[in-house]
Amino acid sequence: MLACVSSATLTGAVGRPVSVEVHVSNGLPGFTIVGLPDAAVRESRDRVRAALLSSGLPWPLRRVTVNLAPSGVRKGGAGLDLAVAVGVLVATGQLPPDCTSALAFCGELGLNGSLRHVPGMIALADATAPLELVVPLCDVREASLVRGDAAHGVSSLAELAQILRARTGWPAIPPAQPAPPPPDIPDLADVRGQALGRHALEVAAAGRHHLLMVGPPGSGKTMLAERLPGLLPPLTPEESLTVTRVHSAAGRPLPDGVLVSHPPFRAPHHSASLVALVGGGSWSLRPGEISLATAKVLECTVTDPISVIAMRPQSPGLSADHPRGDLRRRRRI
């Protein structure tokens, strides 16, 4: 029997919809996942099997094939566990076939059948629209920031199976934890002297300009840069959603059920690699410090040419439309 369940995967800070197709047929017992899965997705075989057995649900002693469509897009992370488990239950007749037609599922499964946090829930929730989304109970407030009442949370696989069978209501969203007080932002009024540097900070904050400070160590460059967020206004709703989306995709801690509203200060170490600054990765793409500083302040100590290249949006000498760029390529050839 064939079942098709909707889900999503994270690529950088963008969610991509994924269709999880589960086929159960006669043959030697086995479990195969195709569709460019990474190691975490391939290991879902053992997590899903243990979660079903721990939840009192039988595991089929037949051949199970899972296809992640579109097959040409890489899939990473453990967020597809829940969709695979639901697909197995539908394909084996343990759930009615039409119970998942208007739903999408994102969540990691524990061996005891519990649902765990998945990073990038805001991007995943956007990718599954307009379907209603089922996520771990700990992620439902984050998903509801962009989906509202279309986001539902459950705490375990057994609870989800019971809801889909009986068509009962979804659990109530737990109340948000009280937000911790915001950290104290250094005040520019604490700085004595540095008249030129203070004026440069005020001009940069007023016009949202880039600022380059040059001086020997100990001259006050970092001290002044740390006080720049105190001069900036709160983020607009669009900026808050963008910043929260990037931080969610990077796995950074977020306020409980609210958007990031203040521009924090990012100061990577001067020995940070190019990937740490720009982002990327060998298989799973992750945002770097420049992306984490979206609509905020990035203080970077430039000590080598690699950092200079990383901080440039685009170098004219390497542009495809620039004649010198063509010349450099011809010289390499």
C-alpha cells in the first residue's frame, strides 16, 4: 500500500516542501530511504521503528520503501521522522488514508515515541502552507508566529495516532514561559572623550551606514561598537520576522512565543573562518555570522585578507560582468 505525507526540510534559512512517499509491499523485511537523504535522515529508520514499538503500534514485517520527493533536492536533519512514521501507519492501514490529506508533519522522534525540537521551525512552517502543520508541542508557539491557528502541537506519537483515529481536537497550546529581562545594553553616555568616535556612531546609527574604525588595540573601537545597538530603534515587524527566521534556522535560542524585537550585537572572534562568517557547510547549510547580523550590528575585527573578502557583498574585480574579471579567468586558464 502507498501513502503520501507532506513535510518540509531546511536548506540554509529557507524551508522547502517535501512529499514523503511510503510504500509497503511483500518481500524480505527491510527499510530503504531514497531521495538524497543525509545521515540523519537515513538513521530515521531506527528511530521510527523504536518509536512505533514504544508507542504500542506494530512495526510491519514487510519491505518498506520511503521516497523523499523531489528527489533532486538534498534533505537533512531529523525533522522528517514524524512524517515517515505517519506514512508507515497510513500505508499499513493503522490510520485512515484521508486523515493526513490536509496536514503536514515536522518533528524529530525519540526512541520512546516522544517528539523533540526541530531547528528552523519558522521556515518549515512557511514551506508547508497552506496545509495545517503538526509539530512537537515545544515548537508550536514558534510555528504559530507565522501560521497562527493552523499550527498544532502534540507531545508523542501515540497521542497523534489517537487524535488522527478519533478525529478529536488538538491539545491546547501551553502558556508561554515568562520572558527573561532583556540584557543591559551598554550606553554611549558612559563613554568619556572619544568625541570623533561618538559622532561617527551617531551618524552611522541615524543613516544605517557601515562604519570602519581604525586604530591600535585598546583605543576604544570595540567599546564604541558595543554601544551602537543602544542608538538603534526597535526592529520593524518585517525585520523582526526575518531576524527570528534566521536565528531559528541557525538553532539559536529564541524568546518563547515572540519575535526578536531588539537589534543584538554580534562580535565573532578575529580568527573565525570564512564559513563561520558567511555560512555554508559541506552538506547541511547553516547561516553564518553575517546572516545572524541581519538588521543588526556586526562587529568584525579584520586581521587578514580572507576576512576582507568575506565582508564584501561582491568584489568588482571578480564580477562576471567586469572586464578585469574576465581577464583574471583567462589568466587562470
